[in-house]
Amino acid sequence: MHKDKIKAILQSVQNGQVSIETALQDLSKLPFEDLGFATLDHHRALRKGFPEVVFCENKTTEQAVKIMEKLAEQNVVLATRTNRQMYEEIKKSRANAEFNELARTIVIPYKGKEIRIDRDKTILVITAGTSDISVAEEAVVTAKVMGHHVESLYDVGVAGLHRLLNKKDKIEKANVLVVVAGMDGALPSVVAGLVDKPVIAVPTSVGYGASFNGIGPLLTMLNACAPGVTVVNIDNGFGAGYFASLINR
Amino acid sequence: MHKDKIKAILQSVQNGQVSIETALQDLSKLPFEDLGFATLDHHRALRKGFPEVVFCENKTTEQAVKIMEKLAEQNVVLATRTNRQMYEEIKKSRANAEFNELARTIVIPYKGKEIRIDRDKTILVITAGTSDISVAEEAVVTAKVMGHHVESLYDVGVAGLHRLLNKKDKIEKANVLVVVAGMDGALPSVVAGLVDKPVIAVPTSVGYGASFNGIGPLLTMLNACAPGVTVVNIDNGFGAGYFASLINR
Amino acid sequence: MHKDKIKAILQSVQNGQVSIETALQDLSKLPFEDLGFATLDHHRALRKGFPEVVFCENKTTEQAVKIMEKLAEQNVVLATRTNRQMYEEIKKSRANAEFNELARTIVIPYKGKEIRIDRDKTILVITAGTSDISVAEEAVVTAKVMGHHVESLYDVGVAGLHRLLNKKDKIEKANVLVVVAGMDGALPSVVAGLVDKPVIAVPTSVGYGASFNGIGPLLTMLNACAPGVTVVNIDNGFGAGYFASLINR
Amino acid sequence: MHKDKIKAILQSVQNGQVSIETALQDLSKLPFEDLGFATLDHHRALRKGFPEVVFCENKTTEQAVKIMEKLAEQNVVLATRTNRQMYEEIKKSRANAEFNELARTIVIPYKGKEIRIDRDKTILVITAGTSDISVAEEAVVTAKVMGHHVESLYDVGVAGLHRLLNKKDKIEKANVLVVVAGMDGALPSVVAGLVDKPVIAVPTSVGYGASFNGIGPLLTMLNACAPGVTVVNIDNGFGAGYFASLINR
Amino acid sequence: MHKDKIKAILQSVQNGQVSIETALQDLSKLPFEDLGFATLDHHRALRKGFPEVVFCENKTTEQAVKIMEKLAEQNVVLATRTNRQMYEEIKKSRANAEFNELARTIVIPYKGKEIRIDRDKTILVITAGTSDISVAEEAVVTAKVMGHHVESLYDVGVAGLHRLLNKKDKIEKANVLVVVAGMDGALPSVVAGLVDKPVIAVPTSVGYGASFNGIGPLLTMLNACAPGVTVVNIDNGFGAGYFASLINR
Amino acid sequence: MHKDKIKAILQSVQNGQVSIETALQDLSKLPFEDLGFATLDHHRALRKGFPEVVFCENKTTEQAVKIMEKLAEQNVVLATRTNRQMYEEIKKSRANAEFNELARTIVIPYKGKEIRIDRDKTILVITAGTSDISVAEEAVVTAKVMGHHVESLYDVGVAGLHRLLNKKDKIEKANVLVVVAGMDGALPSVVAGLVDKPVIAVPTSVGYGASFNGIGPLLTMLNACAPGVTVVNIDNGFGAGYFASLINR
Amino acid sequence: MHKDKIKAILQSVQNGQVSIETALQDLSKLPFEDLGFATLDHHRALRKGFPEVVFCENKTTEQAVKIMEKLAEQNVVLATRTNRQMYEEIKKSRANAEFNELARTIVIPYKGKEIRIDRDKTILVITAGTSDISVAEEAVVTAKVMGHHVESLYDVGVAGLHRLLNKKDKIEKANVLVVVAGMDGALPSVVAGLVDKPVIAVPTSVGYGASFNGIGPLLTMLNACAPGVTVVNIDNGFGAGYFASLINR
Amino acid sequence: MHKDKIKAILQSVQNGQVSIETALQDLSKLPFEDLGFATLDHHRALRKGFPEVVFCENKTTEQAVKIMEKLAEQNVVLATRTNRQMYEEIKKSRANAEFNELARTIVIPYKGKEIRIDRDKTILVITAGTSDISVAEEAVVTAKVMGHHVESLYDVGVAGLHRLLNKKDKIEKANVLVVVAGMDGALPSVVAGLVDKPVIAVPTSVGYGASFNGIGPLLTMLNACAPGVTVVNIDNGFGAGYFASLINR
């Protein structure tokens, strides 16, 4: 793709259509747009298969909305760590924006078209407790907006193993599993021992005392004794949903 | 599969072929073998798509060899964190055992048959420095023994970015990428920014001072600003190779 | 007991049998013996139900043997973190000393009498892997020397859950459970979810990378999501065996 | 218990009362109830000797109340980390709910019957300071609701040892001891040196500076030099009360 | 300079102009001023080439303003970690005070004269993301007030390497580079690999989970695999701007 | 003192004045008072030379005031980590209570008598910055209420060494030095290198980034390369003032 | 002292005895000696009341001996963290050098005169266990060489409180207490609760698991709930002995 | 430079001298050399002003020597963290290789020519203690091989401030300062307070206990209260010498 562009430039030089100086400039040009405070990466959709995602945690409502509007001109928009205020504001200009309060996401379909689920293999998102659901939902929204079929199985932690084992069929049918857990973070190890599919573990900051805002389950998951487990950052539902989508083909 | 077995037992009860007591015992029986110090998991090959792997770091040569011999009766064997002494010992009974000193692995093909590479998609294993190669080779051996085509690209860390960019074609052609780095651990972020394929990051304990035996690169990778990265334990080449194999289909 | 002694002293004062000065001295006297480098606590057997245990890790062979010999005059001796050299030395004067190389313990029965198992309830010691067995055996030896019936179940970690579930009967019959695990330390959570008996969790330093010599499993166990779990120090098999004995009545 | 159910199913198959398909379904059925956001574990009372406890810290008032109401239909309810608002809400439907502000617990007796204390052995809950009382009370409420006799002894830290030694009788009479301490966390070591009963140590986040929200006393307790001590998570009064109840028989 | 003063005192003693007692006092006199709560260091401008900077984070508005007023009598004033309230207050007495809300700085030019940019070599301040801009601006303001020419390049993190490579000319032309990054903190390594100029790395507390308020990027930068990188404290834009000014000659 | 009491009891037994039972009770009696939530230690003044100090951080205003009132009946009262609200409340019953807002202390002189400074040796309290003054003042108030002469020297950190060296006379005249510092915590090392008197170092949580709320200066002080330095907890001005008083004789 | 020297120089300038240039040089001259690899601080004995101490841990035998010999020319020598090899070497030139293997110290009396104990107040050095004795002995040797009367009390940890309480008289008679403990580090808190004298706490690296080479007891001691405790670095017996000597007057 | 090459390629395309395919290949070619285990970066000398440096810590003697020989063909070679064995080996083929045992470096001048010192401004390397000298010497060798004039000042830590102040002239004359310190790491703060030149702080792993292998001084230096300080990794003398060289112009 990149090579094709260079080739075209070389050909136009060969053909005498453009001067060397122009060719030099053409070679150095890369598509991005400067908003002053942010350098938008429009061609990421091309390069990475999905457009740039807006991480809103440290942004003002004004900044977040401005970036969303700009991106929405060229592609579907996914914004994470948003809040109701940002949603109220973007809705004014983009009426079809969708807010998921639990997942704290905003999705703006491109040119008003609904997100199409075009992959038939299932990504299964599992949580150990009810408090992990917010992080899990961020993974669900992310994978759906990337066109994947997603199912969920919540509150099936290892303290009551039968709840999990009872759903073994559902678990075995999934193609990729995202397992979200706080506290002891033991669930991904157990799940990975049951299946031959990749398990993406997401530690959450749910817990208290020696969970140390997620360090506890993070270490548990990195040390998972069952092979077939990788780990993303604490509370990083988006990262897990994104990675799951990359491998669900 | 499990269900089928239960069904068969129920049928033999229905048929009056076996007593209830016998059925009870049959239901509780699961295939594993007890060596006194280790409970071998023979049917993992079935359940996980690959037999149990022998982690030799805390085992005596005697224990390691005994487990390898037992497993070798039923399947291909992969042993990690081995050493030359273990190899010299197992070679006596299993002449076709293969030792990779750099990767510290022993592989024993099943019934003398060579490992067959039957997947055509490429797993690319990249390292930042030459000191990371040992960990990378563990990933390479693991993925190969699981039947995958593996290529490697070593010593292309971000301090000399052109070394990496120069191999962009190779990188873009890979289906899954394993990126191994110590010190600043920055390479997976950069690689993930270049491709739309899953990147499995492996922090290594290579470095000194504030690398803290791998904590430095581990945190870097968990915080990777490019989406599409997941992380395994420090120096866990095996885990990365195994996970890469699970998703390389 | 303490009160009785004081009472006796008061009575002899009342009777005029001893002077006040003598009584004062008697009141301050407490049974212990000074070896120069160690203050032996002979009456601990009385106070705690079991004599002082000799922790040999930071002691010279000479110191360890001297303390063992002194204690052996009055009671059964249990020494932990010993080595073969200490055993060879103590055997010269105490021929009936028993060395357990795996557990790294020395036991010297009192007056040559064998340790009697006089409690019929079972303490079950479980390990996740084969590398945890050394720590587990320290717990086994400790509980046995304290007169308890002990059974063990090794290498049944959560990566192959069926190995554990298959032994559910054995697990459910135990009165107290000691669960030893390194790496992800997930086993105690799972076991505690299956039974209504107390589970004592022992993190081990087995593992590598982010297990950080036992911090990983330690945190997992402190954060255990199943109630009924308490935790002892990393690799502290003795502490777990001792505590299990206290509650196995 | 579990075995009995399977036996019954097998017998009805043998008798021709149920088809194999029905038997298969019966075998896979396990009692739990799905609220959408929470999978209630009704048969935990059976399995663990006490019903599921509601941990309210990360739940909305609405979620907490809904779960409490559902559980109250089948058993006594214990909710921890609650607040006055949750209590006001549950009181509307369950007038006999009892709120303990200090312990932050809600208890709903089953079918209006008062909690019966039916164990005569004493669990003694001790604190080092007045600021540890809140955590201690959570342990007290938990043990009482599980039917145990509980006494308490507060503000007897090691800085004024006579306060503790003066209560030696009370301490020696207890069957199980829960010792709660923040700051230096030294009290459990001292108490365990005085008695031959199990001591459950609870570190609290009380303190400042180098107590690091409970890490200080947590490490002290894990390193307790007196045998007979195990540790639960920071501020985990519930866990200590639960474990104490398991062993107070 | 210091030596000259001593010499002058010695000469006046030699000349009999001053008594020994007076000379003793003169020798001990050093220029500083006591405000009760702060010891102002007026001659730092002399010694360090720039007057004392007011760090306002732990000061009351009243304290901050009083110090600023005092310092403003003798030199240009730079105050960091200020807020709008402090600005409103100082503006009353110093109308030419300049507030930079993003950088949280207040600058008061000396005797109403504008800050003069008198160094022609460029300090380039780069950020990985938009959330790092606040810290970057503190560096910019600091370097400008010290008389340096500063340019900036924001939101060019390694996740989209082309954004950075596209600006290679600007980067190569800079004399000193300040690189500000949170999350994985990988940008300084990459930038240092491209240029032969000193790179001052500033980790920021931007990020979540395993970024641990800046520990993540701090370690990454200390472990930078490219030579030519040094590191300042987390979020310390001022320190980076100051150091950059010292070396931009 | 304790021995004298026992002697008296023994004598009255010898004299037949009291029965053995009464003597037993007398021996076990120790002076303390129970407020329900707090066990006051009235005889600490005897044992430790100063009455119990009220640490108010985790107490309600009501609890704090009740304890202060009780203690005020028998001795001077020092309360630390208080606030204006507590002061307003205690003032109602104890009009002579003195509040120091900066130090966050309340002092209630005993029977209305002013605190008398009766030690002529000087305790010098030094701070590195103005933000450390609050902690320093807690030390000052503590030492004064214990009857010591205290002087202070604030904002003389090592960044402008002349400020410190200029006060060398004052520093050399002190009998004990309390040195309070946040950020790099380097001041105690430097001061201890200048004098032959004990230096008590107090790390403060002042700073940002890698100061980690006081861990930075705490480590610096523990590693002080000059002998003659000991360290108290982070922000523990009271502990430093108390210890300084113990040794200022 | 310093002032006197300056005065003398000024006077000789006034008298015309020395030129200004010479005076300048005289003022800048300070007594120290350069060995190439070490700058000896001969006048520390003057300034600090005790000569420079040689810390030998990171020095070669050759370096250590050379420094000891140089220092021995002017004063008594104390070297810490030495070993037998260094002793054998220094003995060749300084026959009266004394080696304490347990404390790992070498002492060389000045001009062959024995160290004189000239302070009658007692420094009491206490250890919790026998493994802490090595660190304690370093404190003992240090205080003795500084002329103090030292007593010791070893192996009286809190696990058997009676061992400590039995020695209450000895403890109460001491003027300064050094308390050395590893593992839970609880002893200083308990001792400080018994006396009104300063307690210097020394954490040791003795222990295992969660003692983390001394971090456990270090935190315990910093958080000591009894006032009157300060802390030195892990295993720093020298620092404790030195500080104890400074305050034992 | 890079642009020039592209220009040349474009011109030869324009001239018809090369085909587009050839041009494409030429554009992708970048100068590096593959040794199998290492990708040598020959044109770093061009890009960074100094050739690639060989970090030998994790390399076998064979690997290290092979890389050194290859690099020596094109430029001066600097190898760090070497040992005598590597030196003995490389000397065989490169007789002019220079080994610095203290600094653990090997330098191979290019074509036998001596390293020329061509910068007249001074880099001053200072250490706090004698144990820091090894790290300091690595900085000295690095800066010298890069052509700079270097002076050193060793063992002038803050415990004896006069040793440092006595050398104030030397310190003030330096253009760049590298300050190396372990233990409390306080020296860079003090030095930076004395001069108006950039200070590069190097924490060392010298020390014990709470120095935690360099974490202590690392934090001290990051928190340096004097502006003008930046920090490199623990024990990273090379990094400091390299950075100092970059700015010493």
C-alpha cells in the first residue's frame, strides 16, 4: 500500500510529470490533521483496520467533542472513558451518537449506518463478580463496534465453581474468551484450563486491601499456571475487546 | 466429548449392563496418572489441543526425566527451562530427544516422527536486543512443536529505528507477532503501531538498575499506548509461543 | 497454672515459711535457660501445648545442634530449615533423630518413644504443583509430630481442574485443609469454594518473573474471593501445619 | 450429598422412570438464579454451611437491595460494607433488617426469627486501638450471625502491655481469637505468645506514613514470630469472623 | 566572585579600615531575607543564573503572593503549580503578572520589561499525547522566561510513528529536546535514536492501571535503550525546562 | 515502683491483714479506665514520664473530646492531628485549651497552670522548606509541653546551602536537632555532618511524583551517610518531638 | 573553633605577618588527606566527637587496610563490615588490631592504649532472636569503642513475653536501649511501652518470605505505636551504637 | 543526508539510469550488517555522532569479541561491562585494545590512532564515596573516548561537607558535572545548589538495607530540591558520560 504510493510517485518522476522537488515533498507527506492540541491519525483505519479511538479520561468535554466531530467526518467513532456530559454535548451535532453508561462509551455510526455484526465466531466476555461488569461492557462495546458477535457470562467467579462449570458448553463454543476479574483474579487460570481457545485476562481495580487497586489480580494473571493466557492493563476493557477482535477471524 | 461418555454410562445403566455402584465409579473416573510427586494430565492433549508441557526449573534431573519418559509414551513432549544434564540423561532412553541450548528446551517427537509444520500463516518473533534471544527462542521452539511456521527478526530495538522500518515488509506479512524486549520495553508499542495484527509482548529480565529484573519493561508493555498488545509474564517465551499458536489459524 | 504458683508463694509467706525477700525473688523467677546465644523457652510446651521449635536457617550447625540437644532433654524436638550436615552432627548424640530431606526437618522423639498419632480427624495438605511439595512436607511433618492424622494430595492445580474435582470425596472428608501454591496461587480460592472447612493457604516462592518470589501468590490468597481462607507467610509450611494442628480438634 | 443426587438420578434411569436425555439435563442442573447482573448462589448454604454474603462496596443501592431481597426469601442475609441509605431502602420491604453503623453491616433474620447463638465456646475479638473497632465489629457481627458466642476486648495495644496482661484470664478462656491492629500490627504476635489457641490476625488501614494503608501491619502479621497466627486481607473483619466461626466447634 | 568579596574584606582589615570584629561579621553575612515562614534566596540569580522559583503547590494563596511580591522587587518572578486564585490576588499589586492556565504558571516581568528571547538555538518540547500538554507547557514557559527560543510538537506518540517521522526535520534542527510522555513512556527512546542532541525525558502521571501515576513511564525512561537520555521527576515540566535552558548555549 | 507495690501486698499477707484471695486480686489490679471505646492508660505518666497522647486522626469529635476531658482530670493533655471543630467543642468545658492550627494540636494545661519550660538545653527544629513547617510545629508543641526549650530554623534546605551554613552557630549550640524535610530529604545528612549532636530526621509527604508521599525522603534518611541520624515515621512531628525530649537532659 | 582560626588569620593580616594571598590560601585550607581513591577526614574527631569510621563492604582488602593504617596514625580506628582476610592483613602492621568475627569489626586502639570505658550510664542492647546477634554485636562494639558501658540481653522476642518481662529490672535500669529484631519487628514497640528511656530500633534482614530482607520489620518499627522509638537502616548496628553513644551522657 | 540519498535515487530514475524496481530496492536499503545474533548499526556514528557501544553484560565472551572486531573495522570501539577474559581474547586480534579494570571498559582506537581530546571545556565527575568510583570511571572513560576533557573529584560526600566546599573552585570551573552517589544520594542536590551548570546525577547500588540496590538514591535524585539536575539509570556511568559529552560543547 505504502509501496504502491511510492511507486506512483517514482513513475510520475520517470514520466517527467513532476519535478524532483515536488516528488520529495510528496514522499514526505503523510495523512494527518492538526487540531492544535491533537494530531488526528486519519489513516489509522487503513493501517490498523480500525480508526483511532478517543480516550477521554484526561480531556475536557470541549476537547473530546471536537475530536469526535472531526473523526466522525471520515469513519465510525468509538470514545472510551466518557461521561454523560460529553454525550449530551456531542448529541447536539451528532444525533445518532450512542451512549453506554455502564461501559462509559460513546459510539457514533458512520453516515448514520448501524454497526454491522459481520463475524460469526463468538467472543465470550466473562466476569468473576458483578463489580467487574463495567470493565467487561467496555470490551463488549469495543468488539461489537469492530463488527464481532459477542456474548457475555457474568458473576461466575471461582468461589462457586458450579456456576462456571454449569456453563461449560457456552464456554467451549466460544472462539476467543475475555475474562475479567478483580480481587484474587483466579478466574482466567481456571477458564484457560477448560478450553483450547485464547484467553485474554483483564485485571480490575475492584477489591480492597491487598488487591492494591488491581496489582493483586494483575500478578495472578501474569502468573497464570494454565498456558493460553495473556494479560492487558488494569481495567482495560477496551484493550481486551480490541485484541479479541484482532484474533477473532 | 465429556457428555458422550456420561451418555454411554447412563445407557449401560439403563441396559442393566452395569450396576449403579459401578456407574458411580465410572462417572468419577477421569484419565490421569499418579507418579507420587506429579499427577500427569494425559488427556490435556484432547482438552487443550496440546499435551502437558514440563516446566523443569524447580525439578531435579531425576524428576524431570521420569515425567518426560512417561509423557513420551503417549504424545510429543516439550520440556522448558531444561539444561544439558537433563538432556544427557533423557537421551539414554529417548535417543531422538532434541536439545536447544539457547532456548533451554528439550523436544521428544512422538514415535520418532519429525514435528510437522502444517500451518502456513507466519508467526514472527522479534527481539529488541541480542540478550533477549534466549527468551525468543523458547517461543520459537514452542510454536514450531505445535506445528506452526515461525520466522524471526532479532536485535531491531527502537534505539535504531531504521533497522526495524527496513524490515517493514516482513513485519506486515506476519499473521501474529511475538515481540520480546528488556530494558525500556518500548518495541511492542512501536510494532503494534505499524501493523493490524495481534502483538504478544514478552518482557525480559535483561537490563540493570531500574529495570528491576523485568518490572520496567513489564509496566511499559501493560501501558502500551498502541492498541492490539497483550502481555505475558517476564521471560515467558513459552507462554507467548503457546498463545501465538492458539491464534495462528 | 501461673496463678497457682503465685498462690503457693503467697501461702508460704502467710505461713512464715519464706521471707518477703525470698518471695519476691520466687515471684520473679520464670523457667527458662540461658545458652549465651539463645534463651530457651522450656515452659512453652505448657503454655502453647507444644515445645519451642528450632528455626535453623540463620544458625550455624554448632548452634543448631546445641539448642536441639538442650531441648531434647525435656521434650520432643522439631527443627525446621535444617540440612544434612546438621543431621549428621545431631545423630552422633541422638541416634533416633529423624531427617526428612524434602521437608528439611529434623525430629527427635522424646525418650526414644515414637510420635503417636492420637487425633482421628484428618488434616489434608494439597499442592498445586510438584515444586510446592517441599513446603507441603514441612507442614505434614509439623502436624504429624503434633499428633495429627495427615493426608496429602499433590499436583492438582487449577490448570487441570478435573484432577482436583476427581478427588472431591477426599477433599470433602478432611477436617482442615492446607493448600500450598506458587505462581498464580489460585488453588485455595477454588478449594475453599468446594468445602465448608477452614482452608489455610501457603504461598510459595515457586515461579518466576511476576511471581516475585511469592508476592504474586501471597496477594492472590489474601484477596481470595471465597470466604474461609487465611494465609501464612511465603514458604511457611511449618506455620500452616502448626495452625492446622491447633484447630484440628 | 452431591453423590446422593447423582445416585437418585441413576436409579430413576435404571427404573426407566426418566429418559437418558432427561437424566443428562438433570445431571447438569445446579441451583442458582440469574438476576442479570448477579448469579445468586442459593445452594452455598448447603455447600459452605452459610449462605452467600453480599459485599456492597461496589454496588448501587438498587443492586444491593435487589440481591438482599432475593436471598432473604431462602435464608438469613448478611450484607457487609453497606451504608445507611441501603438500610433505609431495604427496611421498606424487610422491616426486621438490622443495621450496625459501626460495622457497616445489614442482617436480615430468616422468617423473622432472631439469630440464635448455639455455640458455647467463645470467639474473642481484640483490637490494638480504638480506630480498629469498626473492622472488629464486622467480625463480631459475622460470627454472631453464624451462631457463635463472641466477646470483645478493645484498645489493648502493646504500647501499654499491662492493659493486655491484666485481661489474661479472658484471653486464656477464649477458644479462638481474632486480633485486629493497624500501625505496627504487633499485637497478634504478643497474643499468640500467650495462648495455645488459634489467632486470626486482621491488619487495618489505620495509621499514617509508612503504614501505607495497611501494608505495614500486614507484613508484621505475616512475619509473626509466634506460631499459631494466620492472616486475612487488610480491613477484612468479615473474613476473620467467618474463619473464626468455621473453627469454633 | 565569592573570593573577590573575601579579598576586599581582608584588604580593609589590612588597611585598618575595619576592625577584626567587623570583618568577622562581614565574612559571615550572606544575602537572604527572612519572611518568617520562608527564607528568600535573593542571590541565587547570581549563583545559579536565574532567581529562586516559587513552587506553590503546598502554599496558601497568601503565602504564595507574599513571596512573589518580595521576589518581584529584585528580579523577574516565575511561580509554578499556581492557580487562578493566586493570579487574581497577585494581579492587584502586580498588574503585569501573566497567568498561563494550562501550564499553571505565573510570570512577573522585572520592572515591567517583557521577557527577551536572546538565545537563537531551539529547545523543542515534544509530547506523546494531548494529555501531556499541561506538563509540556510548564517546560515551555520556564525555558522562555529564561530567555530561550522554544518550539513544540504535540501528540506524536509511538502508536502512530509516521506522525513523528513526518516531523523529522523539525526534530533534527533542535539543539535540545524535552520529551514528555505518560502511559508506556516509549517516546524518548525513539526520539533519542533519531538525533545526536540531548533528550530530557519527562514522565507524566497520565495513564491508568499499571502506569501507577507515572512509575510506569519513569522506569521506561530510566531504562531507555538509546543513549543520550536523562530523566526528571514525574510531571516535572519546570525541571526539564530549567535543565534544557542550562544546556542550550 | 512496681516492686514496692508487690512488697506492700506481701507484707499485708504476712501481717494477716489481707487474705490470700484479696492479695491475688490486688496483684492483678492495674490502674486503667474503660470508656467503652477506649482503655485510658492513666499510669503512663508514671511509667513513661508523660501521660498518654490523644491521636485524633481516626476519631470523631465526640470521641476525641470525651477522651481529652477524662485525661484532663489527672494531667496535662496533648492531642495531635486535631482540627478547629474539636477545639471549639473542648473549649466549652476546658476554657484554657490551646489550639495551634498549623501544628494541628490541642494542649490543655493541668489545673490551669501554664506549661513550664524547665530544661535549659535547646532542641532545635529545622525544616528544608516552608511546606514542612506544619510537621515541624507538631514537634515544637510536643517538646514544649514536655517542658523543653525549643528553637526553630525554617526553609534552609540544601538547594541554597549558604542559608544553612550562615546559621552554623545556632546549629552548633543545640543539644538535640530535629530535621524535617520532604522531596529529596537530604538535609539531615548534611546537618549531621556539621554537628556532634543527635539528629532526629522526619520525612514529610511534601513533594510530588517520585517522592511517593514521603517514601523518597524516608529512604534518603534511612540511608543517611553521616552517622548520628535516626528516623521516625513520615510526617510524625509528634514522635520526633517526643524522642527529642527523652534525650534532652 | 572554626571562628577562632579565621580570627587568627585576620589578625596576622592586620599585623602584616602574612600577605592577603597567603591569608586567602589559609582560609581555604581544611585538614583532609587524599589517598587517590579516598579523601580521609582527619578532623572529624574534632567536629563529630569521633573519628571517621571505615565501612569495608565494598572495598578491597588492600584499600581497607591502607585507609585503616592512615587513620591509625592519628586516632583510634573502627572498621565495620570487615572479614578475617582484612584482619590478617592489618595485623601485620598493627599487631594490636582486634577482630570481632560475629560483629565483623576491627578495632585498632590508638598508640596501643586500651579503649577506656568512661561513661557510667548503661546502653542496653536487646535482640528478639539469636539470628539478630551479629547486628547487635556491631552496636555493642561501636558503643564500647566510643567509651560507653554496654550490656546485652539476647533472644527475648515477643513470642515468649515472660523472657522479656523477667528482665524488667535490667531494662528499667538502662539509660538508652538499642532493640534489634527481624521477622515481625515487634519488640521495640513492646520495650518502648515499658520504659521512659529512648529506644533505638534496628530492623534486621533475618526472616524469610514477607520479611523481604528487612522491609517487614522496618515498617513495623517506623509504625511503632509506642512513642519514644526511632529507627535506623536495616542491619545498621553501627548506626544504632553510634547514635546511642551520642545520647548516653 | 537521508534526503540527499533519496534525491540521488530520484535523479537516477529521472535520468533513466535505474529502473523503478531498482529504485524501490535502493530506497529500502539502509546500512546495517547482520551477524545472526546481532544487527550492527554501522551508520549510528553518522546519525548520533558516536558509533554503537557494546554492552557486554549478557553476552558471552565469544559474542562480545565478534561484535567488537566487526565494529573495529569501521570506527573506534567502546565496550562496557566487560571483564578481563573478554580483554584477553580481543587483545589477540586487536593488540591496541585498552582495558580499564575499574571501569570494566574496553576501548579499541580506530586504525591504531590514540583517542584525541579535542574539547577544552571540562566535564567534572564527582563521587560521594570510594565505592562509587567504579561507576564514575565508566563515565570518565566514555567522555574521554568521545573526545572530552574530564576531571574527577572522589569521596567528597555530604557527611563531611568541608571536603566538597574546599574544592569549590574546581567545581565552579566545570562546564558539566556528573555526580555519582549511593546510599542517601544527597550529593547532587548540594552540588546543584552551588553551581549554575547542568548536573547529571548517577545513583549507584552501593549501600545496604533501605538503599534497595539503588532505589534509595534514585528517588533522592529524582526529588532533588535544587533545579538543574537530571538523572540516569542506577549504576549507569556510561549513560552519564555520554549525555555529558552531548552537552559539553
